[in-house]
Amino acid sequence: MRAWVLLSAVLWYLTGAGWQRSSERTGKGLIYGKPGHPVKIYVKLHHSSPILACMDFKRAKKETVDPTYSWIGPNEKPLTENNQINITKTGKLKMEDFQEALSGLYTCTLSYKTVKAETQEETVVKQRYDFMIFAYREPDYSYQMAVRFTTKSCEGRYNDLLFRVLKKILDNLISDLSCHVVEPSYKCHFVKIPKHGLVHELFIAFQVNPFAPGWKGACNDSADCEDITNHNILQARDRIEEFFRSQAYIYYHDFNKTIPAMHFVDHSFQVVRMDSCRPGFGKNEGLHSNCASCCVVCSPGTFSPDVDVTCQSCVSIRVYGAKSCT
């Protein structure tokens, strides 16, 4: 039985008839340095970095004689190639399966010669380029929702019964997406309606998130499970929105002028997205204005122990992605 039909039947059973109410994230291209200015780069966790060129765009357009390249990593030691780090003969750096610990300052020094045509005199020129690279991940989405239902009275058991039935219906509607309703609550208020006087209405609020018991089973061993959970929660949001649209339709089209005293208040559905970050990550629009909507790895001196959206201060921390202050 469709969810809106089931709820309609419950409302009729409960009350009978009543009155009617009419945030510089880069792709995988080539990133040049800027002399004297660190270039900030954001790399999605477990993805490949863009290719970093050990020169600036202006120099790349010119002939460069006897160039040599030297890369220094966040640990202030020369970078060497491994299964994650690739450095080409022309000084281009690319990293695979980027992780929190790879975040930090990368410095490249380009050395080359200038040769005077008349005398063949050689001069060695050195130029340093800094790249600040941060791991990031997408925030986890959840939705805060609110709806209103009319009721005959703020007293009695029917209000609580409606509340529990509605939660059960919504949970069933989105259970295959590993989503569920959490923190549900309601209050009954008197509302002055033009041409109708005072009426009783239930103000119902709840949150929907993609972390129902067993949610990790939907990840299919994916390292970036937030891509899957965010896709699921968007579908859950759409289903719930359609459910309440159906409520309005059935009352104002199928019931004609006689509808249950307990019914959904048309246009009362409201939804707001709420973001959270995994431990070790947080948002900082001031520090990461080019990736303001991202959950960026917590820098040294900060940590995030839970799913908050900010990294907290802790002066003893010397690593990226700290989850505790130790």
C-alpha cells in the first residue's frame, strides 16, 4: 500500500471529518607555481592530485637551459618516488590515493642556466615554488525537516499516535536507502487562521540522515562512502517531499470538501540541509575560502574528535588530520 494512502486511512480512523484549510579546488590539470606566493591546492581524499609543475606559467613559455628540479615534502625531506608519488624528468609531481598524512607544504626548487650569446657566459638561476596541499572530503549531508498537521485538540492520545505512525511510515519509505528519521519531536499550538479563527496544529520536526543501522553495507567497500550516503540522502529527501505533496493532493482533490480533522497543512513542509564532517576534518571559510563547502583536513595545532564542522585548537598536535588532542 502506498505510504500516503496508509496515512490517510489512519487519519480518518483517528478523527473522522473536520474543516478544510485552503562553499582553489582544482581538477586534474597542470598547476603552476607562483614565485613568492604559496599556491593552495585541495585534493579529494583517496583521489589523485593534479599535476604540479616546478615552474611558473611565464617561465613555462620560455626556453629553459639545463633545468634541474628538487622537490621537498611536508617532512622537510627530499621527495622520492614510490607507489603514491610520481616525479617526472621534467619536474612534474603527481600523487595517487591522496591521504591526510600527505597534506602539507611541498616546495620545489627549479635551477637553470642563462647563457650570454656573445661570451657563452653561464649564470645559474634558482627559483623556489611553494604548494600548500590539503586533503578534503565532501561533507556528510543530513536534513532537518518540519511539517504541520491540524488536530481537534492539544489533549488526548491521538496526537501521539499520529506522531508515531508518521515516523514509522517515513522510516519505511526510506529504509532501503539506509536512511532513517532521528530526533523526532512535536508540539501542539493554537494558530489564528484568517476566516477560520483559532485552530489546533501539531508542529512536527525531525531529522533524516543516511546512517541507519547497517549503513556501511551500502558502501560496497568504497573508500569515499560519503559519495554514496549523500546520494542516498538526496533520494530520501525527494521521497519524503513527494510523500507530503501527495498528502496535500489527496486531501484537496479526493476528499472534496470533507477531509479529516487531522490532516497535513498544505505548504507547511520545510527542509534545510545540515552538513557534518568526519573526525579529523572540518570547515574553515576564512582559511579555505577556495574550498569553503569542503571538509578540509585539520591542520597541525587543531583536531576534530567527532562529526562537528570545525577543527578545535590543540597546540601539541604536529600532524594533519588529528582526531584527538594528545
